[in-house]
Amino acid sequence: MSIPDKEITIYDIAKALNISAATVSRALMDHPSVNINTKAKVQEAAKSMGYRSNQMASNLRKRKSNIIGIIVGNLNSSFMSNVIAGAEKVLSEAGYNLIISQSLDNVSKEINIAQAMYNNRVDGLLVSLAYETENADHFESFVKRGIPLVYFDRVWPHPKCPGIEIDNVKAAYDITEHLITQGCKRIAHITAFKISSVAADRFTGYKKALEDYNIPFNESLVIKTDLTMNAGIDAAHQIMNMEERPDAVFVTNDACAVGCMQETKKFGIRIPQDIAFAGFNNDTEASIIEPNLTTVNYRGDIMGEEAARILIDRINNASAAAQPAKKIMQKSEIIIRDSSVKRK
Amino acid sequence: MSIPDKEITIYDIAKALNISAATVSRALMDHPSVNINTKAKVQEAAKSMGYRSNQMASNLRKRKSNIIGIIVGNLNSSFMSNVIAGAEKVLSEAGYNLIISQSLDNVSKEINIAQAMYNNRVDGLLVSLAYETENADHFESFVKRGIPLVYFDRVWPHPKCPGIEIDNVKAAYDITEHLITQGCKRIAHITAFKISSVAADRFTGYKKALEDYNIPFNESLVIKTDLTMNAGIDAAHQIMNMEERPDAVFVTNDACAVGCMQETKKFGIRIPQDIAFAGFNNDTEASIIEPNLTTVNYRGDIMGEEAARILIDRINNASAAAQPAKKIMQKSEIIIRDSSVKRK
DNA sequence: ATGAAAGCGCTAACAT
DNA sequence: ATGTTAGCGCTTTCAT
């Protein structure tokens, strides 16, 4: 038949079996107090009649959407794909569905997404902020209504919202230190236009390392961009036009680092001999570009799983949710590759 | 207050304003027949009372979830990120929310996702199949209930489901022809284990080009893999172990091509002189690897927008949905880069 | 072990 | 222009 048939409800099953809808509902949920025979009959009837449970109705009644929202800057990185795979694994096992949205690192889009997710009454939220985002007021409505929110990677400090991230200060310190021990003295840093907490932490680590090694911090070596690959190309031009060129560049993400490296090479600059490079994230591109890019690595899948677990815990556990949120530091490591090793 | 307050409903607003809930509902939806003053009063009250519309209830009542499901193999590519950005743009303008899931190119996961989306009563579905998928039975329930489904990129031919894709046969033909005109005679082809319609089309294009140029098709030059980057590494070993090595490799996607190229280079093989390479998709990696990878390019954002538009049309338009679904061919182009150009 | 009945929060005839 | 009323399909007390 070409006209779609009417939706089959539990009432239809109830009528067919001459029992009440309540029993059907219970049987379908495998409620312990339903007779095993009835259960079997119901399940069979459901199958043969083509019944499909209507989540919308169930959700409304239970006042629970069974949906977790996840907001990220951009889906386009192996890191994010892994985070999502990890989160999805844990959440789907716990019976949740996922609504994923990318803000494209744009604050107003992030605000709209947050609104839509609120109206859909998500049961919880996993958020990695846009690079642009400078405050998290648009998530206050969730906090107010007691809807758990867990930040990951690009986090916002909030007494009620746990955040899982890496020690950005330390990782940036380590990588800067590495560049210094390779003999670099003029280390440029490419960071975000609007400095979010993550970019700020990395900037801090960079400055701290310089300080510890008695290298004066030089504002003119700091380049602010939107951290896209194209921005990296522009940054390369800025570097080429500097009166005194840097001997190393530490970029706060890999995408931008790769763009910058590629463009720099076009000027005949040798990497790492003339300018060493380091990035952040260990995206796939980092081990494809030549020379391979030194960077900071951390596991997206683990971060996603962990964030999801914390979130579920807060959803199920009012007492867990009531506790002050703590920051969780996930381990990270710097991966030294040829882009930064100045052999004799 | 720390305990979340009770949810504010239209009844609360109605009571506060001494009007009926129906009027509140209408005012909130900006229904034309509501007095402009009442509208203003309602909107103000809603704001001051902290009212947030409950989509779950609205959805149930309207029997419309306002949700579009989108299923892809993997989110981790610039192409997919662009498709999603394109689709999201069109869909959010039309008032829809998106549930995105990645099958990780695994059929059983794809089946589960389809189930969950059905139960959530998505209003429509955008699907790019897993590489593994060999039939689309798990989407029949949508078709039966008249829920519009539009395939994109990795499509399945179905009389009721439009598909938007590129001419894979032609693109593969063109790229193979290009390799032939560069003087290649032994062209290997790396394709999927389970040959889906997309991989099959590309395989067909490859064979057709060989035939037209009187190069006998050689089964031993066909390598079947799961098309990941790691699979490309394995494929490189297979190639190195061949008694008579190929002088070109056409891989059915870029990720696998890049893995294969990198590993091949480690054997001291010169690209393109010893072995030329070509991929498919124009992922970011293709223009990062050295030499840059010849590939097939097509716009993800446009594909996403177009697929979304067709879907919305079918949702709003029973007559559009009733028409036999046509295939839409989006334009694509081959991008010739250094990985395949054998200069004199 | 099962049923009756109420209601989640909203919208849409149908009245007025 | 507004109100009345009846559900959307499900779950869950409270009875029995």
C-alpha cells in the first residue's frame, strides 16, 4: 500500500490482546510484575503488528528527553571525531541519543544552538566552546534548571560544571621549553583573536617557559588569528615580513600550524633549520606534513568517554550534581617530530 | 535558590494574565488572530516568568518531532564537516534540529542508529551509507511510513528515495584515463572489501577506462580494504610484495591513498616517477602530503544544502514525495597534482 | 498480575 | 479575538 498506515499504539495491541494498555506498556518495558506469558504475547503482537514505540510520548510523560546535546566548534578533526565516538559509545550504552551541533567557532551560532537544545529539553550537555567565546552566560539557563553540563577540551570554569581538559599551561610550557633547548631564541606564538581560557592557558605556558629561560617576552612575536588553516597562511606572510624573523613558531593548534608551515616553505625557508615549528592537538595532518609536526597529543576517545560518564553520573545522581564541580586533568604528551629538531 | 524551580507552562502564564491557555499558545506562536496587545502582554509575561516552550509536548501534539536525522560513515573529514554545515544551515533556517550519528562505517551500528532515529520519529533522514553496507533494508521502515529519506554521497538506489551524488563512474574513468595518458600501464586499484554502490561505480569507471585504452584488466592489481589510513599502509606492503609492481595506484578515497603513499615512500619508491598515485574526495590531507595528491573534488557544503532542500521539499509536499525519486548528479572535477604527473 | 484513570505540556478544531 | 475541549501516546500511581 502506498498510503502510510496509521500509527500502531499500545492501545491497538491492548485491544487485540484484550488486555489493558498499562499491561502492554509494562510488558514492553520488561517490567518484573508482568506475567511471563503475557509478556511473550505482547512482544509477539507488537512485532507482528509492526508496533514502534513513540519516544516523543514516552519522553513527555517521563519528563525526560533521553537526549544529550553535544556542542563543538568544528566536527572536522580526527580529535573531535574521536571525542564524539567515545561519548556516543558511553551514552548510547546508557540509552541516550545524541544531538550534535557545530558552532563553527562562532559565538552567536553557539548561543542559538544552546537555545534550541534547551527547548528540546536535553537531559544533559557536553560542550567544547568556540574559540571566540569569551563568556558562558548562554549556558546559565541549563545550570539554573539543574540540567547537568560538562565541558571538555575547551572548557569554561564554573562552580557547577565540571570540565575535562588537559593541562594546557604545562603542555605549552613543555613544548616551548623543547624549542628553547633546541637553541631557539626568538619564538613566535600564534594564538586566537579572542583569547579563550584554553588559548590563554597555552599562552601562559609559553610565556612562563620564556621567563624561566631568561628569554624576554616580545609582544611583536605574538600573532592573533582565527586559527584556521587559511589564517596560518596569512600568519606566514606576517612572519616573512617581520624585521627580525623568529627562529621558531609555536602555534596553538595544528590546523593553523600546518597552513603556516606550508606557506613558509614556499618562501624557501627550511624547517626546522631556519624556523622550527610546533603545533597542538596531533591532528592527522601533523603526521602527514613534511617535516612532520611536533605537537601535543591527547586521546579524544578517552576524553569523550570520560565526559560522558561524568555527565551520566550527574544526571542520575542528584548528590553528585550538587557537589562543587571539579576540573579533571587528562594526561597529554608532547610528540617531538622533525619540524622542531635542529640536529647539529 | 539551589533547587530548580518547577517548570513554567502556558497554564501558568494563562493564570497570571487571566486568559486561556489557548490564547497564550497562539500568542507565543504569533498567530495572526490574536490581539496585538494580548500578544505583547503574553510575550512579556513569558519572558519575566522565565517560560521556555517545551518542544517535547509540542512535538507530541503536532505529531512531528522537528528533528532530522543525519547518518554518516565518519564525521572526521573536511568533506563531511562541510556537508553537515551545509545541511545544518538549510535545516535550521527551516526550523529543524539535527541528530547526527556516525556509523563508523559499520553496518550493525548503522542499523541501530536507524532504529533509534525511527523511535525518535525523525521527520526526515539524510543518509550517507557505511562503506560496508550492502543493502538498505534497515531503512525500509521509514519508506513504509512515508518518512522522507534522501541519500547523499554514498547512496542507495531506491524508487522512493532521491540520492544526490557525483558521477562516480565518470570521475573514476577520468582519473584512470589521466593516469593512462601519463604513460601508466599497470594501474592498481584499491577499493572497499564489500563493494557498495559508490565503490562499485568507481571500480566500473576504472575498468572502463582500461578497456577503452586496450589495457587488459588484471584482477591481481585490485586490492580490497576497509579504506582507512591504516589499511593504506597494509596495502602498500601488498604492493611492495607484488611480483610485478604497478606503475600507478588509484585509491577510491584519499585517507587510504595518503596512508598508502606515506608507507610506499618509506620503501624508497619515488612518487610519481616509480608509482603515480590518485585518490578521491580532496580531503585536506591530499594537499598536505608530498607530493600533493591527485584526486576528485566536489563540494560538500553544496551537497549538504541540496540534500536538505530536497528533503524539506518532500516533507512539506506530499506530491513531491509521491513522485518517483530521481538521482541528482552534482558536478565534480579531477584535480591533478604532483602525485601523478610524470614529467618527461 | 492486571486495570482504571489521570496527566506530561501543548495545539487545534469547534464554538462563541 | 478568545475560550472550551479533546486529545497526541505513553507511564504511573492507586486500586483490585
